[in-house]
Amino acid sequence: MEKQIAGKTISVNEEGFMTDFSQWDKAVGEALAAENNLQLTPRHWEVIEYIQKEYKNDVPLSIRKIGKSGVVDIKEFYELFPVAPLKTATKIAGIPKPVSCI
Amino acid sequence: MKRLLILGAGTGGTIMANHLRKALKPGEWEIAIADARDKHYYQPGFLFLPFGQYAPEDIVKPITDFIPKDVVFLHKEAQKINPAAKSVSFADGEDYAYDILIIATGTEIAPEEVAGMAGPEWRKSVFDFYSFEGALALRDKLATWEGGRLVVHITEMPIKCPVAPLEFSFLADSFFKEKNMRDKVSITYVTPLSGAFTKPKATATLEYLLKEKNIAIEPDFAIESVDNEKKVIRDYGGREVPFDLLVTVPTNKGSELIENSGLGDDLAFVPTDKSTLQSKIHPDIFVIGDATNVPTSKAGSVVHFEAEILTENILNYIQSKDMKAAFDGHANCFVETGGGKALLIDFNYDHEPVEGTFPIPGIGPLRLLKENRINHLGKLAFRWIYWNILLKARPIPFVTPEMQTAGKNFN
């Protein structure tokens, strides 16, 4: 389905995750963050850029992996994204949430 | 004489030994396969062992039963891979020089990765079923357990056979019903993901199973520790889930050999081209199965499909031709839902599991993403297929390494 945000049209799935990363930009990220009651700081952006890079390299994301990334530790990750941090961070980053096979 | 060495005589290594012995002339190529163990486990059986549906002897056979003659079995422990020297060092001090190396060393559980998991309650009230010993210990526990809070838990992804913990929950529901004690047991499924089902079609089609079987879900749970005294698992956000019996899938890691050789990612999985299955370490090194970091399920069916692709690519590589065979991430898995029923799922890198017919489009006889008795019989029959067809690299009729889109309902 399509959605209007930050003056753009983006494609999203039933849960609001973007389905076409090429439509993502920082303004979209900020608007998605606002929908999740978050105001993005430079620390948020470092995390978002890290997970986008990992996603592009087909690396499966986990909280532990983010904790070991050297970008942020797990405690700070929870402070930055307090509710379901990985799901929220991937949503703002414009990439799919981590999934299993079914 | 050229030398091809396979590390690991599990599902992937054994299938590759069988494929390549048929494809490479014994006078031109020596093929060796190395493993410190002498037993081959039918790993899908680990799911049934705790419930007494399989006996230990049903799922274990000697490794050498499946190694073709004219393949050398090196019954010893590999300690280090030396890509530059094109050799592998073994614990007995010997080095084996190879022209081509296949890494098939699989994945192991690493409960020590989570604080308290391998603590005083390990195999008392905290169990795994991803190892033979763990599944056996859990069988003995379940035989006398009087009920309480059963928590089925996934530590982190990726794990081998991602549906197994869900199947375990379903089978546990049936098991306690049959023992007339379901009312004494609560079942909670705890996952680091957003739910028990994460793909849209599977969620829409299968979510009813959780309700029907009265299984509670704790999603988005990133475990920080197992508290052995309070008997709770705690996540990084401070959330606690109490248990009387914790059945966890610990962190899955690649083999210690990969870690010691410095060839893996942070979970010791080997960086591998997801299409050709050539390693990203060195052109002479190929990788198959759970040992890779390719973004599909770690599962026996994946290994079976990868083996056909990898055989073709290794033959091309030997002849300095392009490696044209491309692995598509194909997986095909029976999913036990309890009560003598199962589902079948068929998917790849690009397509999520959907409804349809398998393996013959429009006919079946198996139905995708639908629970029924015939799928369960298929899962049981698969043990025979594994020992007699799959490990020996014989073709399975109608089942191709590439996922077929025909017979699937995508919209």
C-alpha cells in the first residue's frame, strides 16, 4: 500500500515497514521516527546508518550484533529506541524487520 | 593426483563426498573427508526424541556407512585452516595439503554466550534440544515432569531449523494433552522477533494455531540473562518471563575450527557468495550448509539443494569455466503442528512460503502451508529418504534444487 509522508509517497506493508528502500531519505526517516514518538539525535543516526549498511550486505541483524558493533552498546540502544528497539530502528531506517522463514 | 578435502561429515559433507566421488575420476582426484566424530545423527529426529516418538537408535548410524569407498575418511580433529598454504592442520600434528577445500562444519549451540544459561540449572530446569545429549536429557525430564510453566525460547537469530522451536511448542501441547495434564502446563513462546510468525502469508494462514493450542507469545525479547535462582529469563529492557522448565535454543555459532582459523564472522559463520557458494576467503575454498552465512534457513533441505549447485560449480571451477550454477536459497521443510499433522513450506531468497501444491504443480500430493495428516506422514517418511537417498546424493523425484514457482499461490 502507499502512504504520504514528509511530502513524499512511499510504499509500505501492512505493518508500516517500507518496501522500497530507494524511496527512503532522511526526511522520511525523521517522519517515521516522529510516528514512533522519537526525535532523532546524531546517536540515533549513527545506529540507523550502521543497520542500513549491514542490511545492504545481507547481514542478519540482531540486538546482540548491534551491541557488538562498536557503534552503540545494548543499554544505549534500548535508551535510544525504548520500545521493541530492533523493530523500531529498522522501521525508521526504511528496511524490513528481522524475520524468520515463516 | 589432485586433492579435494571436505571438512565435516554431517549432512553437507557426506552428500558432497557422494556427489563428487561420482563426478571426479578416482585416478585424477583424491577425495578425503575429515570428522573427529564417528556417529552421524539424523538431526530432524532431535525434535521427536524429547517426546519419546523416536528412540535414540532410530536417529544415529556410523558416519562410515555413508562415506563412499574411494573416499578417504580422516577420523581426526581439524585444528586450523591455512588458506594461503592451502592446507589444514590436524590435532595429531599432520597437515593435509589440498587443491580444493569444502567447509561443511555446521553450527553448534553456544549456551555460554548468555549469562547464566549454562549455569547450575543447565539440564536440570534449563534444556536445549539442538544436541543429541540435550534432547535425551529433556526426554528424561519430560517423562517425570509434573507440570508448571513451560517456556520455549529462542536466544537470537540465525538458528538452525528456525521452525523447530515452534514445532516443539506444538508437539508439547499434544504431548501434555495425551498425558491428560495439559491443564497443569502453561506454554509460552519467547522470541527475539516480532512474533512466532513473521512473514505475512504464514502469519495470516497460521496464526490460528497458537490460539487453538493455547500458546502465549512474548515477542521482541532480547535475552540478557537466565536467573537460575529466581528462575526467570530477563531481557535487556528489564522484562522478565518466569519458568519452571525452560527449553531454549541457545546462540548458534559456527565451528570452533572456523573461529580458530579466523575465517568467520562474529558468529563464526564463513562469508560465502550466496549464489555460487564459493567462500569470500579464498577462491579454492567452498562452503555448504549451516557453516555459511548465506541468508536462507540453516536446514537439511537447503544443504541438499546447495549440494547439487556446488557440485556443478566445483566441476566448472576445476575446468576454469564460469561458475554458472546459482543457488536461489531454496528450502523445503515439514513443520509438525501436533496431533499427527504437519505443514509443508517451500521458499527461497525471494519468495516467502505460500499456499499451493508440491512437488507436482496443481496435483501435489502434498499441500503447502496447510496442516494435514499426509504432510506428517511425509515428515516421518523423510527419515528413510534421508538415510537412503539424500545422504547418498541420489535424486529425489520431482524435487529440483531451484524453487518452482508453478503450483504456488503468490497473491
